[in-house]
Amino acid sequence: MKKLITFVFFLFTLTLIQAQGEWIKISNPDNNNDLHSIDVSTDYSIWFAGSYGAVLQYNGSIIIENTSFPGYNSNIHSRDILFLDENTGFVVSDDNLIFKTTDGGVSWTIVHNDGTEGVQLKAIGFWDDNNGLAVGNSGTMLKTTDGGNNWTSIEAPSSYDLNGLALCYENFTGIVGAENNILAKTTNAGTDWSITELPTYLSVEDMAMSDDYQTIYASGMSDYITKTVDQGENWTQYSVPSTLGNFILSIAISNVDHNLIAIGDEKGHVYVSYTGGEDWEDYSPVFTVEYERPINDIAFDGLDMWIVSDNGYIAKQTIITKVEPIDNNIPNEFNLAQNYPNPFNPTTTISFGLPEQSTVSLQIFDITGKVLEELLKNEYLPAGTFSYSFDAKNLSSGIYFYRITAKGSKNFTMIKKMLMLK
């Protein structure tokens, strides 16, 4: 299950570079246990959980083996880990077990154990500090209303395996993804559910949600993923590359740009899309593909993409670079600056300001109105000031225009002229 991470963005000078770097394998002292889950929900640490009680913490430089579960380790196969803050976290596991820590993972207390064997709890999430859900196979659904200290079984929208979960913080809306082509939505914390059956078959295995709780992706056993931008009212399907297996185990969304997503399959492939699923680039690590190691989970921590696999494999890669905060002011209104330098040869910088988070397109076109380049295409950006370095080496001398379109609570469009002189 991909976790929700919330960032506070200040004023930024941002250059987006769609370029692949190198995977960095993170040294892990516990290399015997399969890892199933990554949590990047807080600003304090990155957490990993897996088989035989494995709970690992990354503090920015090294992996720390965390205290696990005395008396349970031999049969703990953790499927999901989630921290609500620096101290409070949860692990869900096979045999219908839920563990809680209130001291940053130093110790764990079992908060749900009803003696049911064979039930895999797959995902956990919270609407607020008190109310949350955990879901698993055979229609298992548990609810808490006291901060995860006690859990009760509630009626689920399906008796099929429930594998994906996205809870919209503080408004009690949630989406559950199940096998057999089922997505179910609640608007009252799980009391009632409405079911959506997708037009093309998708057995949901994982879900990912943006930090504004509007954009949600689901992936699984299918040759496509599905996306909603209105909390599950409508869903759109996007094909995945044919080189992927038909079992997409994991999906993640970046909160720097909601069109930046990543998926991983059961044979070690990783693909990234900068366009919300319309186009894909191969980011597969050589190691996981060569040995067909499954990408059990994938997550974005700011600008870093993390993956975990079997035998304790952990790796990360930065795929968007050069974000530099310059101060803490947000512009009062939309603006598009004159490019600088102007005239130019062959590069110039285009700057613009956003008073609120917006979906942004930035285009270059000639005097006939023909679009020559799309520098940004429906890119999700936070409030701030941004600059884009435009390289016009493939253009001849002449007059060109650049246009910005920004869509948020208000819409903004502006066009400016520039001169290329070789």
C-alpha cells in the first residue's frame, strides 16, 4: 500500500528534468527477509516492513533494524506499515494481526488478535487521529474509532480480497480496491459503500493517493491502471507497457507533481510516467529484472523514488532534480514573466508564479499558431515561483510565443513574445 506524504511548499525555483539517474542500493543488515511495504508518511524517517517480523528504519544515511514483535516474529509477515507521526505507527500482518507503537518503533503492542488464522491484512489507513480502517483478504474489514487501540469487524462492500485502500483525511471519504474488478467508495467512514465496476477487468492489488486527496490511482492484475481525479466519482483507464507482466504489484504518486507516477511488477520492472499514465519510461533496475525479483512496493519521498523486493532489497533513485527554495513568500496572483535573456541564443529562462496549487501547461508556438514544443503538459505544481530553462537549438531565428495555462480554483492564461537570434 502506498502511503500519503504531505509537504508544505514555499516559494521555489523549479526546473523539471525528465531524466533517468542510477539506482542506489541501500545497505540492509537484514538481507534474509522479503520486504513488502514502504512508509513515507512523515518527515522523520522512512520505514520498511516484511516477513518474519522485519521492521526497518532509514534515518537518512543508514538502515536501522527496529525492535520487532516478541513472541510473534516467526509468524509475522507484515503487509503494510504506516506512521501517523514521529511516534505513532502501525503494522498489519498475516493472521489478522495489528501492532501499534507509540514510541517511534522502539516497542510494539498487539492491538488486534482475534485468533483468525489465514487472514492477510493488506492495507491500513486513517481519516484522522482516531478513525481508521484495515482491510484484507476474503472481505476482511476492521475499523477503529479510538486511535487504533481497538478494532472491530464491519461489513465490507465485497467478499473478495480487499488489497488497496485510500482514505481522504478528515472528510470520511474512502476508496477500497478489491480483486475481481471492484472499486468501492464510502462517504461516511465505512458505514455505506457504493461499488464501481470498471469497463475493463482490473483485479486491484495496490492504490496510491495524492496529498490533496483528489487524485487516486489503482493497479493490479491487468494490462492497464485506472485513475480518478474526483475522489472516485469517475475513473479513466491507461494502458501500461507491454513489457510489463500482467501483475502490477505496486503503484506510487509523487506529491511534487500528481502526473508523476511509478509502477512495479512481479518480474522486477519499474516504469515511470510524467503524464499520469499516458506515456511511460523504463526505469527498471538491472538487478531485479535479471533475477525476476518482484517490486513489492514503491513510494515517492519528495523527489526520491524507493522500491523494495525480496531478500531485503532496498533501492532509491532521484528522477526529478534541481528544486531550490529561495524564500517563504507565495505570489499574490498568477504571473508570467518576460523570458530572459531576450533576444536569446539558444537558451532562455521562462519564469511564472502560482498563488495556489495548479495544473500547468507551458507551450512554445510560432507566428502561425502552430505548437512547436510542450515544455509542461498538465503538470501538477504547488504554489510558488518557477523557472524553466528553454533550449531552442532546434529552432531557426525568428519571433516565437510562449503560453502558460494554469488551472486551480481560478484559471489563468497568458501569452508573451520572444525573439530567437542565431
